Amino acid sequence: MSKSGVDGGLDDVTNAGLLSQRSLYRFIAVDIGRRLPSKDGASKSIIVSGTNNTNYALTIYYHILREGVATVDTAMGTVTQGA
């Protein structure tokens, strides 16, 4: 069963990650890496949603970092995930 929300549903969706004038429109770091080690090879998706309650256009940048290990066999032309 998938969990929605910031940090795999461990944080309150209604409060986590709100950008506001009070926070000076700074960045929000979110750890989406909480998962079982057995799920490392599984595909994951990231869904970002929100509402702009102003008359101004917003520019939002997403930087997604992923740590992983892969083996590249140049002789065979294959890429294998894992050590």
C-alpha cells in the first residue's frame, strides 16, 4: 500500500512543505528515501501538488537526488543495479 504525504506519510500533509511569505519563500527539503532495503530496485514516483492562491505566477524548481549503486559492463553493454 502506498503512502501519501511528505516523508512517506509520516508527516502531516496539510502542514508539511508549505511555502509562504512568512517562510520567505525558501526551499523545502523532503526525504523520500524511507523504504525497505528490499524495495531498492522498485520503481518510484514523485507527485507534487499544490494551489497558488495569488494572482502571481510561481516558478518552482525541483531538484531530485538519488543515491544508488550500479555496475556497467562495457563489454556486454549492460547496466546492473546493486553492488
